[in-house]
Amino acid sequence: MFSKLQTPLVTLSLAVVFGIAIGLMMADDSDSPTASVQTPEVDQAMPAGSAAAENFDAAERTATSIGELSRLLQNEISARQALAQKLETLSRQVAALDSAAGLDATALSADQPVAGADDSELPEAGWFDQQALLDSGMNSSLANELKLTFEQLEMERLFLRDRAAREGWDREQMRSELQALESREDELRERLGETAYDAYLYASGQTNRVAVTSVLASAQAGQAGIKSGDHILRYDSQRIYNWMDLRAATTSGDISDTVPVEVERDGETLQFYLARGPLGIRMDALRVAP
């Protein structure tokens, strides 16, 4: 009976063992999909990390570009500031040179020189034509002295303008300094006399004649008979070498005076009597051999 029962027990034991084995195998199979499911989650984390790196690189490149733009902007600001300072310096230099040339708008309020009148023409021989003085009959000793005087005055003018540009002088300061040089010119004019000073102006390339270019017919010059092409030599017995001389003469003295006006026309000297004041002419500055 025991042997009869032994066979079913063995069979049952084997069945249990096989059942346990199958259960273990099924448990392993169920764990494997879970692992395979989790694997894609790990794989999905890789793209997320790669995008963050790209964003970091983009941010870094943007920061670099902003830094470069900031540097370029700062360079531009510095360049503009330097340009502004240079323009200011040039403006001061132009103002100083204008003042040195005597370009004053108020000087044109009466009888006016024509546009383009230029008293800076140099003689053909260079800065100073000493031979022109000798040709006028001046002795060589005085001619040489005048040449040295001219060169000294010219150098003082050049240094004065250079200093004015360097120190940024205003028009009034420049005018004040120039007046000292002009006073020395006036002293030379008085010492030489009319004929020698006229020759000196010509030799140094300066204008020494005022030529009438046009006349207002209704003005006193037109009524008196002064014509275009006439050279004004004297006004109220004062020798006229340039338009500034003429303007100074017409604005001085009593307005009720009648004064003589001497002109040269085609080599002939004519004299007119006019009321002191503006003549009603336009004029040009000329350099004429005495």
C-alpha cells in the first residue's frame, strides 16, 4: 500500500518542483520587460542633456557677441570724442586766422570791397621784391633795410598766429596782439613817407591801390562823376592804399564837411569835392607798380 501511495507522491512532488521552476521562470520573464521599459527612460534623458548643452553654448556665444559690441561701441564713442575735440581746435584756428586776416563783418557796412578782393598776392620774385625798390629809385641801403624789416614782421605774424592757434585765443585777444604789429607798420609808414611806403607795399606783395569797380548812379560819387576803373589816391588829403584806409577816412571827421577826393583815371589825376561819408561805390584792391 505504501508503494502504491509512493508513486503518486513522487509524481506530486515532481509536479510541485516543476511548478516552482515554471513560476521562477515566469518571474524572470516579467522582470525583463520592466527593465526594457525603463531603458527608454534612460535613453530619453540623453537628448534632454544635449539640448541643455546647446542652450549653454548659445548663451555663451551671445554673451561674447554682446561683449564685442560693447567694445566696438566704446571705441566709437572714443573716436567721436576725439573728432569733436579736433573740430573744436580747428574752429579756434580758423577764428584766429580770420581775425589775423582782418575779416570783420562790420568793416563792410559802408563802401564795400568786391568779393574776392585779395591783398595777399606775393610778388613774382618771392616774399619780397627788393629789385622793385631799386627800380623805384630807392638806394640799396634803404632797400636792404626794408627787406629785413619786412621779414622780421612776417615772422612775428607767423609766430603770433601759431601761438593763437595753440592757446585758443579769441578774436579780441588776437586783434589786440595784431594791433601792436600794425602800430609798427604805421611807424614805418610815417618814417618812409608816401612814395617810399608805396614802393614798399608793392615790393612786399601788398595792395597799394583802391580801384572803383561799380558806382551807384544816385550816390554822391556817381553824381560827382567818379567812374568804374578809377583809382582813389586820396581822401581829404590822406593817401589811400587799401579799402580800410578809405573806410577809416570816410567815417572820421565831421559829417557836414566837404572834402577833396583825388582819383587817377588813365594816368590823369582828377579831383572831386564830396560830402564826408560813404561814397556809394564797390571797390577792389590792386597791386600796382609805383
